[in-house]
Amino acid sequence: MTRKRRTFTQEFKLEAAALVLDEGYSVPEACRSLDVGETALRRWVQQLKQERGGETPQSKALSPEQQKIQELEARINRLEREKSILKKATALLMSDEMNNTR
């Protein structure tokens, strides 16, 4: 019998990691009380430490501030790609216009 993989909300992960960092629980204590795996909780704690240190995580952010930063970075990337496409299209149209006027 295989165990079905559980998923946790960002809020749950944030609260679980905060138990260890802010409330003084040890990782094994928090794992037992929350019924989560130790590896997962250690990963969440490490990620929250990094976020609080100002690092933008590679995976989905736990804290609301880092989530907003990730959303804004994604939007900037999309806008830069669109700008690049528009520059190329404008250059192409200008070169066609220059060729047609000769």
C-alpha cells in the first residue's frame, strides 16, 4: 500500500516554521505535534530563515513579503520579454520600410 503524498498550504508551512524559530520548539517536537516529516519541516525552517535574512527563495516563498517580491520579479521578467519583442518588431518594420523606399 502506497502512502498518498500530502500537500500543505503556504500558511501552514509558515506557521510550522515559526513554531521552531519563534516559539522555541525543537524540530522533532514540532514534527510530532503537527504530524509532518522532519525533513520537510527542516526545509521550511531553513527557507524561512533565508527569507527573514532578505534572500529571495528559489521555491515558492513562505512569507507574504517574499511572495509579493516573487510576483513582482515575475512581472518584471514578463515585461522585459515583451519589451524585447517589441524592439525587434519595430526594428524589423523599420528595415522593411527603409527597403521599400529605395
